[in-house]
Amino acid sequence: MKNNEDRLDVLKAKYLKQIDAKQDEIAAIRQKLLVLDELKAEADNLELPELPISIPRKVLGADLSEHAFAATGLTDSVIKSVSWFGTKAFRPPDMRKHLLEHGFKPTGKNFGVSVGTTLKRLAARGKILCEDLNGKTVYRAKP
């Protein structure tokens, strides 16, 4: 009888130890959630500065209004947009965002991939500059 009670005490101690470990995990997760809430509150109150780029209304003879690229192909739209960035380095997501903001209507499923591929091809043909900046590929207009 004493042997069974000892076994039960050992099991009880084991389970209490597991409960303590899980409670420590829960406390750590709750702490992470508090940090996330603080970061979200800080991000919500953060005012982002305006980009230091002045947006030219005409680039290579094309008006950069809201619908400037509505009826233009991807390669032509990218070529016209490259000079908008000037000497500032840009990445494919920057170009994608710019095209969409100026009325380009994507036709395929993988628009982001298509923009990246178009930039690579233009760089390979020497139309734009391609360089590595901090381990990331960036593009620039040729001077």
C-alpha cells in the first residue's frame, strides 16, 4: 500500500512540475503579447515623414496622373517609371507600388514577379543599372 502511495506522490509531483512549466510558458507568451501591444500603440502614433522625392508630372513625355499607365504594357510602364525614381535606388516592390498607384492594371497572377523579371531584363539589356546594396538587389536609372 505504501508503495502505491509513493508512486502516486511521484506522479503528482511530476504533473505539478509540468503545470509549473506550462504556467511559465504562458507567462512568457503573455509578456510577448504585451510587447506587441506596446509596439502596435507606438506604430499607430508614429508619423512617417514624407518622401524627399518630388514627383515630376511629366516623365519622358508621359503624364503621371492617376491613370498614366492604364493602357500601357508592363515593360513600357517600367521604363517610363524608372526616371521617376531618379538616382534613388529602388527595389521591385517599390516599382510595383508605383505602377499600381499610377493606374497600371496587372493582367497576370504574379504581378510582383513580373515586375522583378522585367527589371532584371532591362538591366541585362543595359537600359537601367542593377547593383547590390546591403545584400539586396536594387535598380537605378542610368545617369
